[in-house]
Amino acid sequence: MRENKNKGVYVPSMEHDACGIGFVANLKGKKSHSVVTNAMEMLMNMEHRGAVGSDPGTGDGAGILIQMPHVFFKEKCKNLGFDLPEFGKYGVGMIFFPEDEAVREECRYILNKHIGELGFELLGYRKVPTHNEHIGVTAKSIEPWIEQLFVRHKTITNPAELERKIYVLKKYTSHFVGHNIEENKNEFYFLSFSYKTIVYKGQLRTNQVVPYFSDLDDERVETALALVHSRFSTNTFPKWKLAQPFKYIAHNGEINTIRGNINWMSSKESLMESSNFIKEDIDRLLPICDTEHSDSANLDSIIEILVLGGRSITHALMMVIPEAWQDNKHMPEYKKSFYAYHASLMEPWDGPASICFTDGNVVGATLDRNGLRPSRYCLTTDDMVIMASEAGALRVDQSKVVMKGRLQPGKMFVADLSQGRIISDEELKKDICTRKPYKKWLDEYAISIRDLPLVDNFEFQYDESTLIQRQIAHGFTSEDFKMILQPMVDQKTEPLGSMGADTPLAVLSDQSQHLSGYFKQLFAQVSNPPIDPIRERLVMSLQGSFGATKNILDETPEHCRQIYLKQPILKNSQLVKLIGLDSPFFKSKVIECTFNANAGKGALEDAIDYICYKAENAVRYGINVLVLSDRTMNANLAPIPSLLFVGAVNHHLIRKRLRAKTGIVVEAGDVRETHHFATLIGYGATAINPYLTFETLVSLKKQDVFRKKMENVEIFQNYIEAINYGLLKIFSKMGISTIQSYQGAQIFEALGINKKVINKCFFRTVSRIGGIGFNEIARETLVRHKMAFPKIPLPKQRLEVGGLYQWKRRGEHHLFNPDTIDLLQQATRNQDYKLYMEYAKRINDQTKKAATLRGLLKFKKRNSIPIEEVEPKENIFRRFATGAMSFGSISYEAHSTLAVAMNRIGGKSNSGEGGEDEIRFEKKPNGDWERSSIKQVASGRFGVTSHYLTNASELQIKMAQGAKPGEGGQLPGYKVDDWIGRVRHSTPGVGLISPPPHHDIYSIEDLAQLIHDLKNSNRDARINVKLVAETGVGTIAAGVAKAKADVVLISGWDGGTGASPISSIRHTGLPWELGLSEAHQTLVKNKLRDRIVVQADGQLKTGRDLAIAALLGAEEWGVATAALVTEGCIMMRKCHMNTCPVGIATQNHELRKLFSGKPEHVINLFKFLAEELREIMAELGFATVDDMIGRSDVLRMRKNIDHWKIKTVDLSGILYREKTDPESVNYCNKVQDHVLEKALDWKILEAARPALENGESVKLELPITNVDRTAGTILSNEISKKYKGEGLPEGTIHVKFRGSAGQSFGAFGARGIKLELEGEANDYFGKGLSGGQLFVYPDREAKFVPEEQIIIGNVAFYGATSGEAYIRGQAGERFCVRNSGAKAVVEGIGDHGCEYMTGGVAVVLGKTGRNFAAGMSGGTAYVFDPDQRFGSYCNMGMVDFDEMDKEDHTVLKTLLENHKKYTKSTVAKEILDRWKSSVKHFIKVMPKDYKRILLERKEKLKQAI
Amino acid sequence: MGKPTGFLEFGRELPGKRAPKERVHDFKEIYLDFGEEQINEQAARCMDCGTPFCHKGCPLGNIIPEFNDAVYHKDWEQAIDILHSTNNFPEFTGRICPAPCEASCVLGINKPPVTIELLEKTIIEKAYKLGYVKPEIPKVRTSKKVAVIGSGPSGLSAAAQLNKAGHWVIVFERADAPGGLLRYGIPDFKLEKWVVQRRVDIMKAEGVIFKPGVNVGVDISMTSIMEDFDAVVLCTGSTIPRDMRLKGRKLKGVHFAMEFLTQQNKRVAGVEVTSEDVIIAKGKSVIVIGGGDTGSDCVGTANRQEAKSILQLELLPKPAESRTEKDPWPKYPTILRTSTSHEEGCERQWSILTKEFIGDENGNLKAIRVSDIQWGTGMRGRPEYIEIEGSGREIPCELALLAVGFVHGETDKFNEWKEFELDEKGNILTNGQYKTNIEKVFAAGDIHRGQSLVVWAIAEGREAAREIDIYLMGNSFLEARDDSLINMVSHTPKP
């Protein structure tokens, strides 16, 4: 990454991409040109997975990797006047040269010099013929100069050795040019340089690749394999070299841990040695990875060095992207040992990844442990192997298909062209894993911390006499006890809270802040999915280790000589063991981390430098367990914030390339919350001993605060479990699965830390508003220290009250406090604008107490206009929305009052994610309308039916929520009453879980697909994508615009919630000021601003807030908390407890009666907001809101800021205004082209007219291909419009398709449609099925055994609410995820089947993958298990295996008979034929909760009779 | 928090009272004891609000939800610790505070509020009983000396806080015993004097020196105080009663309420009342003019003195029985309040204008002349009244007690020495940090604020003590009301 040189808040390192990838190969290695054309055709059929920006000719990048076309080059070179030697004796470099001739020649000069220097002979250059007539203006503007370089080596004859030398030449020259030629601007780039493969790629659309590179059109270009890639980037800044494939891989996904991986790599590089490279060459290679390149490019680089260093490409991939092995009971021992051993060499490069790879001979693909990207393959009788993101992308004769399959999580699919066969994952890995005696090595060398000798005669003393002083010095508050520590010990999880954060950002706060408060956790949204750490615990791991890392190019038994920890929190006894280490292999040293409290300015920084110096010396001396401790603090020595010394030492050791030689143990008093642990680990700590927290827990035990009597051991254990739980949640919200890869990965953005501190301690952490430096940190620390050790001590010392989670007079400032709440309520109830302005003044005027970034801003003086000239407030109302609050989180009364108010003024209310009662779709006799204009589609998909979607003016995809981005939610069973159960299509009394990710959005192209689906489901609705501000939200917003959303909502971190872990409320996400300006700036920069509406929300409370949001780029605003306050909310913050005393956030019937809000009050709020806004507009001379949007030049920072912390803040980045063309606008004035006219549904609608109009049955047949996506959804929308939730009678419209269906086949299919598919289908089959019927069976020509092959993709029936489906063949991962009512029969499924299911029936007639029924709270599954293997594959957390009764037999038999009837399934036939014996092999999976409720109901019924 | 659903399960309950017939024969405490289970239920009603309005409503900033929780958990030590962190004298406020906290209790939006005052009283009494209220003697003494003039609630709280900070504190009191209004203003049946003495004894044990019977400015000059002390704080109260300049004011039998009340308190305390003008209600028709708390105290005292009849007159109209839209939650509402004294028997009349005191030939009061009035809104939107024609009448009475408030303190007492700057109401003006225009001299309580509540006086004393501490030391580690200590410490510039 380059330093952020632009003036705005856009951060280039945050670019994301996602893609279509695949390969075509001839299994026998037979070369032909048709492999190229087939691969290109396949790529073009995945065009919908790529994207185009404002310039339709410019794609995001596409390319192809093929084997060296030796014959072709030989002839071409001959024409150029030089002869090529035989294949394998020369190398071809494909090079992007700078366009500028002088710079180009300078690069060439260096290259030529290095060619000679390394013993090569230059054979010649060939200008690659390119044809840019059809490429986009943007792409053309930075089109590179492309040449091929031909070299051979004077001495080396062995091809493998030649390849390595070429690699040295390539790296050496790239580094040299990068460092020495300033004007190069990073343009000089090797696409590939090899004797065996070559890459053609560029910033092209898929259909431009061949026309652009006419070489590829040449019949003489022959290859046996071709790897292709098309990129969907979240941005459109032209960058040719970001296109893929790279040298070895094409990657679809994200490496979330890239920052840490690169940091670790830089230390490991210094240890590299290899018999394959001479020392000088190793030096020429370094650095292997660097931040200049994308995560995918770095992944390619690491694979490259590992492969050239001597490992096979498959071995290298297993090392870098290991399977989830730690808790896998199905994994053979040898494989576990392999992974355990390699964990000591390399941390996982973690994140969603689907990778196609080749070394020119072996070609294959692999999926990461989570398997969140689709990959389908097939093999034909004529030896063609096809692998792609979608099935059917390359049309094949179905009669020739021998095998079909999908890649499974962590698995590898490999075709070895030299052996001419497919090698199974099992065989391949067994071979790799048993090459060395890894298990023996581990047994001999790896040590568990448990096994270290106990240290006698040493015990830390709990010193009660100084406890409170130390607590004060380390910033403990009484609130920490009550809100954090006590619940953690009692409940073993993180405590919950509700409502948003309205306290100041750390840098604006008057209160002394914990340093970690300046760091905001990053989270996954859109471009990568978060993980569910509870229900998908099997992929997560907290296991870490101590000790020195060794040379990664080698493998010896000593490599695994490490001390292993199960989790990172050290009890005192464990710490003592580590401190006591003194053996030839492990040595520890304690470094004191305090500073002189009385030494004045600079003391802290000096102390940090000294600590780094001592740490460096220790490591050089051989210390491999470094203990950084603040335990020696006292009245004269102040403790250094642990995060500061850990970050400093970590980065110092990285800079000195020593980091990999030691583990870092932290012994610190200021560590108590999950976030504290997460920041320490994120900045490099290996293990942490929170000694003061342990002491505090002991003292709390003495005060008897815990729910039950416990021994210390149990208290510590509970606390550790709670922290572990919290850590997993924090990792998982970024989509990271293991602590090993989280460690040092710096998944944070700093908010309010200056550059100097960042560079020294948190290098390359994004920090965009400047902030405090070492002196301010020292001051903040010393205030606490001074409090702890006053010169004149008071008779009794007390802890501060805190006041973060509840308003406290002596605590942290809250914008919503008794005064402002009272004023706002009185003003809106009495329609008193004067009183409202009194309220607004207290929020807006932050000269005394700052709280928000906007509070630091001021409007510039401009010529004002009379207020009469400002557009009327009625015009402004349409720009208002209320926040997404579900019916369930708030009461019916509170929910519908908001809806009525917004409908009366023409604004929009938001259903939230809990569905909506159909009665609200119709207007009331008095003209009021309780319909929420915005219907939310969240990960739980509760009540998301075709009918629901049809009754909306806007559909909002909730990617994240300010209060808990990257996390799911849970509605406890007691809150699900009959009404809510009905609306959510679930069982009353049964708890509901919203998964952290949308299981149909793992990447940006998936989001584009969901947008497409929703647009099909309701063509009149705007599609809105809700994001939360974080670094990179701008590029995501650009991606969202390109994915054709109509609106993007940027939420601040501080938005409200009905229930969320309190650490998430406080520590995740950024203020909307940053996110909004980043989004606006990026959209303008990408020329996408005019096609998408930008909305902002997050604690918007006044007209001034609206004005600032508009000036920073928002044309619409969401208001939630303030609207609730006008309804009577008094910020109880008890929403999660169902005890809201004013009837808002509760379902308790008694409490609901107390609701006293009126639509008029809410309307008054919006009138006042608009009025205040209009006054500001008049003052600033803006007649319309449109004129204001994006006019950040009208804002400046207040001058009267003299607070010692706040004055270090610099908001110029936020206020930066992108230069725009005169004709371009700052707001949305175009409509997105959703290309619905291509939909297959129009043909169906035509034929179905009699059905739609008169309910007559119709039947038709149609062909289908993978580009025909979302079949049947427009049709369903039309049915819902006319026939409402009821739909048409079953089977009224019967459509029979043949072919490979695109994604989302039958999505939101309404009752009355019957879609029959002969062939196969891709992902999201039957998503949101709403009563329709779907059948699928293989093509009549197919020769394979259907039940052994995959026929539909991943995530089928996600969020289905009713309907039925029969699948002749297998489905992929996550079958029936969140199904709440559909019945489906399938003949085998992948991992995570029936996850989060709450209703309906799933019948599996074949194998299931792991983690079946995780989070399943309702419905029933019947699994046919004659081999009795199912048991260990089922997650028994929430379900039982039950006896089948008569009723079950009937249900099951009917379904099987249908299955047989509709799909001709022989599996069903065989089972039915031997029903009596086969029925015994069925296992009934029954959720415990659901069973309990059903029993209760039966009891009730009995009593009633 | 104690019990999330407590407020749904339990109703508001207060302890019983002794029967009026019984209690009018003595000056003892009126309320009966409350069972532990009952108090526990009352504490369980607290909702531990995210935004505790009570905590804002309390002038001291008592951290009410926290101590309620501690009571629920029967952790009395914790409870008193929390309570003492903001309030030096919960035993006073727990008995005589009009409890603005309860008016702003969130539960009060639609249900009867939590019995905060009762909980407060229970905590402190329990704490005394269990021995948790111990003298907290400063570990280190500064060399600074501070004089506190006046030993009412503000003087006492200032003294307690200054002592805590390690300063030497001497409290001067012109009366024969410390306590000011607490001792000689508030009747014993509301605040028995052993309660005051108990606290004074603790303060003595903590090192505060009391000098009763010393009238600063008379017995000792301000100049010498200024020489001996590093700082002085005036806490002399708002002692000048508002007079009614009506015909007949000089008649015998027309008295200020405070004269009447003080005499009785002295009698109860066994102190001889030396005043030549002994005021006794026995057998008399008593009229109390003024419908406030002082008036109510007169009613209770007159009843105990066996007055023949008692009539209480109020100029303002009769307030509504419950909260109206005019003063919505969380404001302290003007509603009809019936005190225990009222329960014991008296007539109350509202919208009554007193016009004249009528005497007999001996100069003794025999009646007062009054008129009914009608309240309306005047030109500037302020309430105004007009007399109702023909409503004039005489009411016979032998004792009239004027309880119509206090104008300000005796601010001119030291004029010969130096003159204090005053605000427009005649109270001592300070710089916003309790510092007067005279170097070293601070002012707190009613002399600074004007007539107010005991709870405000305590709050002022505490805050002033902090400012004095900063003045003396450059910084203060004493708790502040509206901000965290850490914040205060980090902001106070070094001297």
C-alpha cells in the first residue's frame, strides 16, 4: 500500500474485489487452442459476476494463464530475428512497461543490466500486439506498454533451476525499479516470467481479452490448461496490474489478515535459507511480500517462494490456507499432525478464498476452511476438466459428463496432467502429510504449557491494601465491576446492552480514556462475510504458541519446538511457569513497562524507546519468551498503557526483523474487557496475564457479588471463558477464524492518534483524523496515576463511576441526558419550536463538552437568503426515514406509530428485520397507513416472503448495523409471542437466531445478485444497501453502486440496538462523518455519485446534524433514537430485557399499555428538524437541499478549541472536496439500469396471462442457462400483487426448464408456481421460497449416477417460508439454512445443513456434511443413515435425535412418494420399496426448544378437551 | 441491578405512622419501623435506568440506582459507601428532604415512584446500627486552617469535606450548639436532635473543631479570623424573614414562624427559653400565614402546644391533587401536599390575602382581616390576582405566625470590616466558584443561594469545600457533583 496521498478520507489499501474464476484443462495434458477458447467462453458466461463502472467500456480486469505456447513463440521470434532454444531452456517475461518512453527505457536498461548480472542472455523483446479500439476510456487512459522478454541462461540447463533464477531476476528487477525509478509510478510490472506459463491480462472486460491480445486468437497458441479470472472490484480506479491470474493462482476472495501476514513474513524472510538459492539471491528476493500489492498478489508471492523453495504447490497451499483441523474429530491423525506442525511455520492467511492454481503441470482449486465461495467442477469423457464459480458456465454435452462436483470447505480438487488423472483430496493430502514424520516430531518437540514444570515457592501475592490505588491508576471504574466483570463471571459470556452510544469519541472525551478506546474494530461487510463463532465454532481456534519461528523454506523437527497454549489468557500460575523458563531452547525475560511519573514531557516516549531497546537486545541474546510487565508500578512509576508498549515492541522487532524469534507475553494491569485483549493480540501479543483483573475478581468474591458461591479457580475460569467467547466474536466479525492469524493483523482503525505514535507503535494502522501523541497519552495516564497516588490522600479512596453504559452525573457525557430528553419530549408534545431549539442548542453546541466530530465543525459565513426562498419543509420530508427497528425489538404500538407518522408526512418508516403483519399493508378507514415503506431484508430473513417484498417502496439489505456490525442477533424465545411468531413465520416460544452473514452474500458479486433478486421481486422498489462506516466503506459504497443498488446508507457506529454485546456498541465502526465523506468522495472520484442516493444515519438528532450530513454528501437521512425519544423513550437501555417501562421496547402486555407516544409527536420532531435545517439553509444561502449536497467546502473546523486532546484532531480529510467536472452532479439524478428486460420471466408472464388474470392453469417449456438468473421471481411478484399472501392454487403455473439454471432459481417463488428443472442449478436455489414448488433432476442425457453428483449449489432454500422442493441429486453447503416453512427432499448435502432452521421439513436421503443442524431451533429433519455415520456429523447443541412416531412415518412417506413421482428418483423408490426396513434407518432430528413448545401445546389442547 | 421486574411486582409502600392522636402529645419521630423484607421490595422497584433522572433530580447528585441495588442485595456497607460518596448527611435528607429525586424518578412517569427518601434513611440508620459509620480521620494533615462560619447544613458539609481533605477546620456557631436550622429550626418530630448530635460527634472525632456560642463579628472580629485562617467560608444562612408590612404588625401575638419554632426546639432540648417574649399556642386560635414547609411546621408545633384552633392561609390558589400538564414529569410538581402536621388537624385556606392585623385595646392580636382573591394572568403573562369584592372579613385569632419566607442572610453584618458584593436578591455574590469579592472568603448555602432546601445547603457546602481545597492546594481530590474526579483533576491548572 502506498501512503494515503490524497487529501480525502479514502484509503487505497481498502480496495476489495471478488470475482469469477475457473479453469479448463485437458486431463491427459493434450495441448490445443480450444482450451483457450473454452476458457474464454466460460469466463464470458460469468460476466455477471464482474462489474463495470461509470465507463461501460472499462471492466475491472480479466485475464488468462496458459502453458507456454512454445511453437507459437518460436515462429514469432524467428520473424523478429532471433531463435528460441527448445522448450524449457528459455524464459518468457510478460511485462507492463511504463507508457512514457524515457521511463520505459530506463526500466529496460536496468532489466537488461540485471539479465547480464545474473548470467542470463537476452534473446530479444517482442512488442505484444494489442488492440485497444474497444476498451474503455478509463482503461485506455493508463494503458501500459506491453512487451514480452525472452531470455536464456548461460549456464543453467535444468528447467526447474532456470525457473528459480528467473524468479530471482524478476524480483530483483521489480524491487530495484520500484526503489530507484521515481517516475515509474509503480507501472513496471511482470505479469509472468517463466519457462512454462504465461499470463495475458489487463483492465478489460471478459469479452475484451481475446480481441485485445490477438495472440490469444492465434490457433498456434496451444495449451493443455487455462486459468481464467474476471474481477469485480469495489472501485473503478484504473489499475491494470490488479487484474488476475497471477503467476500461480487466481483468487476469489479476501485475505482479511493480510497486514499481519505481511508483518510476520517480513520477520520470517530474515530467517530464510535454502539449498535452492544462494545467499545473494535470497537477498535479491526480499521483500517477498509487501504492502504495495493487493492481498491476492501477496498470496501469490508467498505461494511462489514456497514452491520455488522446494515444496509442491499443493503442499504450499495447505500450509498457507489450512483446513479447520483443531477440533475436527473426523480428520485423520496424520493430517492433524501435518497442520499442527505447519502452524509453527506459518499462520493461516485467513479470509474467504476460492483459489484456482497451477504450476503449469498440476492444475487445481481449493477452498478455505469456511468454504464461502462457490466452485463447481465437471469431467467429461473426452478428458475435459472444467472448474468454475458456476455450473453451466461452459456448456458441455450432458451425455459426456462423467462426474460433477463442488469444492468443499478446506478441500482441494487437483488434476495432474502429467499423470493424466484427477487426484482425490484424500489421496493427495495423505501423500503430502506422510512424507515426513510430523507426528513424531510433534510428540518429541512440541510442549504444552501444561507440561512445563510447576514453579515452587513462588506465588503472586494479592495485595489488598494497594488494590484500589492500582485499580484507579489502571482506570477501573465501579461500572466495570457491575457491567463487565460481574456478568462475565456469572454468565461466562459478554454482557449485553441496548440503544446506541451517545458518548464522546475517546479523543473528544474529558474522561481519562483507555488507550484501546481509540481503536475501532474493523468488520466484514459485503466484500467478505463474518463468521458465526458459536454455531460454526468448528472453524474457529484460539490455539497459539510461543517460541522462535524458523526458516520457512525448510522443515526440521526443531521447527515445532514451541510451547502451545489452548487460549491466550494466562493464569498467574501459567505466567510463573513462563517467567521461570530457562533451558537451552526456551528463555524468558521480564521487561518493566513503566515510566517516571515525575519526569515531565518526553518521559513516556523515552521509556518506550528504552523498552524497545531492551527487548531487541533480549531477542538478539536468544530470549524467545519476552514478558512485558507493568507490575512494578508504584507512586513514582506510572504504568505505560499496555497497548502502547506491546505495539511499540512488536513493531520495533518487526523493523529489526526479529519478531518471529520471540513470543510476547503481556502482564498488565489495565486489561479487563474483551476489546483490551483483542487490541493487544491484534498488535502482536501472544498471551496476556490480566493480573489486576484477577485480583479484582478475588476482591469482588469477598464482597459476595457473584450469583453463586465459587472458588477463585472457577471465577477465573468463567472470566477466561467469557473473554475467549468475546475474542472469537471479534475475530469472526472480520471473518477471521484463528488467533494465530489475528495476532498482529491490526484489524483496527485508529481514531484520534497522531502519526508519530502510529508509526512507532501501530505502523500502517489507518488513522485519518490525527489526534493525541505521546505527551497526551502520558498526560491521560498520569491523571489516573495522580488520582491513585494523591499527595494528600483522602481517608477513603473510591473508584470513578464510569458512566459509559448508563448516564451518570459524574461520568461520561451523553448527548441524550435527562435535560435533552426532557426538552425534546416537552417540545414535541407541546409543539413548541422554541423549546425544541433549546434542545437543539444543547446537542449542537459542543464548545463546553465535545461529543461528535460534527461538533467540532462550523459553517462558513456565506450570503444568506430569506427563509421564504428555501424550499418548503414538505419537500424535505420525503428525505426522512426512521431507523430499522424490528417488530419484536419494539412493540407494535411503537412500531406502527412511527409508520403512521412517516406515511402522513411522506417520509419512510422501516420495518426492521422482523417481517411485517399483513394487516398493515392495507390503509385504515381514517386514511392512516401502518405499512412500513422500507422493508428490510436482513440475514435472518424473518417473514421475507414474496408478498412482504411486494408491499414495499424500498427494500433495504442490511449488511451491518452500527451497534453490532459483523454480528448476528438473537431473539430469545420468551420474546417470541404468538403474534411475533406469526409475523416472523416461526414458532412462538422458540428462540430465533440471525446469522452474522447473509448466507447469500459472501462477496460483492453475491450482493449484486441479491440486489438483482430483490429488484425482480418488486420492480417498483428502490434497493437500499445499509453499510456501517469503517475504513474502506467508500470503496464498498462504490462497489454497491456498481452492483446496482439505488440507495446506499452509511450508518454511524453509534446507532441503536435492541440488544448487542456492549463491547460491540462501543468499539466497532466509525462515526458517519468519516464514513459518509469517504463514501461521497469515493463515489465522486469514481464518477458513480450520480447513480446512487446516499443516505446517512447514526444518532442524527438536530437540523444541524442533517445540514452537516448533507454538506458531507448525504441527500437523505435516517432518524431513529430521537424519534423513539419523542415516542416516550427515556433511554432506559433495557430493551434487551423486555422491561421497557414506557411500552416501547417490550412485548409485555402490561407494559405495552403504558405506551403514550402519538404520531403527532413524531411528526413534530420531523417538522422541527426540517425547520431548523431550513434556517441553516437560509443562513448559508441554499435554496434547495440538492444544492447543499457534498458542499463540504462550506464547513470548517471550529477555531475555539483549546482542549488539550481535542485540539490535536484534524478534520481536513473529511472536509476535502473531490474536484468534479463542471457537468457532474453531487447527488443522484440517474436511475440504475437493472437490465431486467433480459429476464426469462417475461416469456413466462406472457404465457401465464390466463393464470394471472383468471386463475387458469398454464404449462410451458423453456430452455435455461446459467446467465438466466432469478427465474420465476418477477412472476411471483405479479402473483403477490394480485393474489396477496394467499397466492394461486398450487401448480397453476407450471414451467418446465431444461439446462443449467443460473443463481437464485425460483427465488421468493410464490404459491401457485411449479418450476421443474431438467439439468442442474447454481447457488441460492429456492431462496426465500414463498409457497412455490420446485423440482430438479438431471438431464435426460446424463450418464452419471444422480445421487452421487451435485445438482444444485450452495445455500439452497435460504430463508424459505413455505412451499416444497424435490431434488434428485445432491446439494451444496448450507442446505435449508434459515428455512422456516418449506419442505424439501434431497439426496445428499454438504456442511452446515439446516443451519438456523426454524420451521419446515428437510429430508436428506444421502450423506450430510459436518455441523448439521447448528442453531436449528425449529422444524424437523429426517436423515437416511443406513451406515450409521450421521451422528458425528450433527451439531447436537440444540437438537435431539428422536424416535419416529406414526405421524412422522406418514409425513416422510408422503414426501418420498412425491419425490419419486416428480423426479423419478430411484433412491426414493428403493426406500419406498423396502419401507418397513428402510424407515428404521431414518434419524429424526428434532430441535429441543421446538419439541418443548409442541409438547406444551399438546398438553394445552388436551386440557381444553 | 437487583430485580429487573421488581417494579412490575411490587407497589410503592411507605412505613406506617403513629396515630395523630397519639403523636401530638410528644415531639418524637412520627414514622414507625419498616420491615427488612418490605424495604427490600421497595428497593427492588428501582429500574436501574440507563438515564437515571433521579440522579439528576437530586441536588446532591446522589447515585440512587446504585444504592438501591445495594439495598436489594442487603449490602448495607456498600450502600452507605455509595450514599456517603455524594452526601455527608443522609440522616438529615432522609428525613426532611422534599425529595425532588422522587419527583423525577422514571417510574413516576406512569406509576408511583420509588421510595428513594425512605431508602436513604434506612441505609444510614442501618449503617449506624451496624457500625459502618465510623469517623474517617484524614491520614495526612495539611498545614492549612479553614474557618467555617455557621454550622447549619452547608457549614457542616463544608467542614466535613474540608476536614477530609486534611485541612484543620474550625466551625463557629453563635448559638449554644451546632446544627443551625437543623437544630433550632426544624421541629423534633421531623428531626430529632440526637440525630444531629450523633453526626456532630462523628465530625468531632474526625477532627473538626466546633466553637458554639461564638458570634463572629461580635465575639471575635473578622480581622482576627482572617489573620488566623488560610480561608474562611460563610455559611450563615438566609436568616432574615420576609415581613408583612401591614397595619397591626407590631401587635403582641404577631410573630415570625422561626421565633416560634426555635423556642419550642429549645424547650425540647431542655434549654431555657430566655426570651422575654415567650410564644405559646396553647389555648389560642392560631393562624399560620404561609402555606409552605415552615408554615406546616408551625401547624405541627401549635397542635403539640394544644392550640385551640389552627388555620393556615396561603396566598396562592389551591394546587391540583396530582401532576398536571403544566409541570410534567420530571419537573418537581406544584401539587397539594399534605404533611404529617396537616394530618394532625388544621384548616387550610387558599387564595387568601391578609390585609390587616387587628388588636384589642391592650395591643394584643385579636383577629386578622383577610380577603379572597382571584388569580389570573397579567399583562406580561405573569400570574396576577384581584381581590374579590365583598369578600373582606375578619378572622378571630390570638397568635399569628408569619411563615412567608426569608429575604436573605445577614449580609451586612461585617460591613464595618468589609462589604460583600451582593446579587440582585441581596445574597452574597460569588465568582461562580463560591469565592466572594473578598480574598480568602467563600460563601455557601442560603447566604449565597438564598432560602432553599437543606439538600441544596449540603450540596453548596460540599462544592464550596472543593473550591477552597483547590484554592489552598492547587488541586482537589474531593468529589465534585457534576463531573468525575479524574476529569476535574486533569483540568485544574497547576497553581
